[in-house]
Amino acid sequence: MSTTSAVHGKAGIRVAVADSLPLFREGLFALVRRSTTMRWAGHAGTAPDLLRLVEHAHPDVVLLGAGVNRQPQLIPLLTGVRNAVAVVVLLEPGQLNRAHLGELLRAGARGVVARAADPLRITEAIAAATRQIHVDGQLRGLLLPREVAGAEPLPVTPRPALSGREYQVLQLIAEGLSTTQIAASLLLSVETIRTHVRGVLRKLAARDRTHAVALAFRAGLLVVPGQPDAERRQAS
């Protein structure tokens, strides 16, 4: 996971980047560091690392790119960890279609822009997403104006997102801890943990704890223990 320290005394939009390619993350790091209106909050290469980064670094905007945004539930999960975060999705060529754009906006994305867009358009998407929903000009033709404005969303309801606490419980379940052990680890009551477990099962549509863990691994919300973390870069 990429962690970051605050840049005290420096104003600007705090930007975190999530992408599976280190070289692409490095390019976005350079873009942010050159800007006078943005500052770096860190980067991650997996969904679990990104969730921990958002929880600890408190970015204003998350640029969500390839290999990390595997399923729409990640976006509401990110906003559940930190309500104020604006998620801007960087789209691959195969994702540039009306159905996928609509799904992302319904899930809570504040911005969408092609991953191959020039730096200026990505910068514009970051700035705009802190104020309103932003669909890059080259993508707007794929949606009706009322869909962009949110006046008439497409008729699909996203699944409810795990809360930050539910995600912590899910991680500990995956590590093999019992309900009592999870309660002791999080300094919560056993009944509270049971409530969170029921929430995890319901939101993931899982039959039991084992099924929930399997679904979470499949969706990219959990990674195999010991898998290498994303490269680390501290804000300075």
C-alpha cells in the first residue's frame, strides 16, 4: 500500500492514484507534483491498498484506473470510507460505452475521463469533480444530457456498499479470526461484530463467511496475504 504524510501549510486538492501499472502511477505523480493547485496524497496498486490509503491519507480526489476498478461496488465503498472523497474513473478503450458510463455514475463516480486522455483533460477532471459531476467532453456524446446531470439515471440500482468497519471485519474474517477474536482486535462487543458480519453477508449476497471471503477475493476487495504491496512514495 502507498501511504502518505500531509503536506502542511500547502493548499490544494489532495489527489490519490490507484492503478495496476507502476509506470502509469509515476506519470500521474509527476502530473500532480507539477501542478500549483494539486498535491500528492499517495498511490496504490490494489483495491485493499487503496481503501487503506483513503482511510489514512484523506484525499479529496481518487483517480481510479486499470486493474483496480474491477467492479462497481468499489466506488461506493471508497465514499463510505471517506464521505468527502470524489472518485474520478480513468476508462480503458473497451469501457467507453453508454452502459458502463451510466453504471459508474450510478455507483457514485464524480468524474469519468479516458485513461489515454492528455494531461490537461485529466487535470480538468480532477478540479471539476470536487464541485460537480464531470464527464469529459470527448465522452459526453455517449450519454444523454439528463443522464450526466443525474435527472434521469438508468434503471439499475447498485448494491449497497460495505462500510469501513464492515470492510475491517471482512479482512479479519479472511485471516481466519473468530467472532470473539475480531471483537477483541477491534475493541468492540461480540454482538456488534455479529451485526457487522450480517451486514457483510447481506451486502455481498453471501451464504456464509467463507462464501463472503471468496466473493471478496474474486471482486478484488481482498488480496492473498503476502502479495507484494504497491510501490511506496511519501509526499514531501
